[in-house]
Amino acid sequence: MTLSPMRGGFVYILTNRPNGTLYVGVTSDIVRRVWEHREGVADGFTKQYGLKTLVHFERFDDIATAIQREKTLKHWSRAWKVALVLEANPGWRDLYDEIAR
């Protein structure tokens, strides 16, 4: 499944290992943005903690809705974020290859 840039947006969660440090982000181009995290192009929290594994993402038709969802998830407890990942990705597998095809 190829996910090309569009008017909408994506909310995503990166980690460094199963049940490790979590990062919630938002972007209009998930393939490019996750690639930047993986290659260390994006300075900051994700680079500092080696967060390169895409374990969850959600697609939205409208970027404003994606931004609101990101803000909501950032206020969730860690346990709720972990439960969200486990619901669709119990093995914590890296989803990047699925979206980059």
C-alpha cells in the first residue's frame, strides 16, 4: 500500500523498541516524515532517543483533524497509547515497509 502525500494528514507513533519510548507526531506526508526520523535527519526528541520504528498510524482526510487527534493523543497517558498500539499491532512490528511500497 503506497501512501502518497495528500490534502489530509497522518498521526503516527514511533518507538525505539517494543514497549519502549513513544513519540506521537503529525504530518501530511508520512512516508517522507518517517524516513526523516529513520535517517536521523529530524533533530530533536526522536533522534536523541533513537525512535525509528513506526508502530501505529492513522489517516485523516483533513490535516486539521489530524492535528487535533495528535494533540489529543499527546494528552493521553502512556498506558492508553500502549493500548492503542497493541490493539492493531500487538507484535510492535515496524509498519514502515508497508507504507513505503
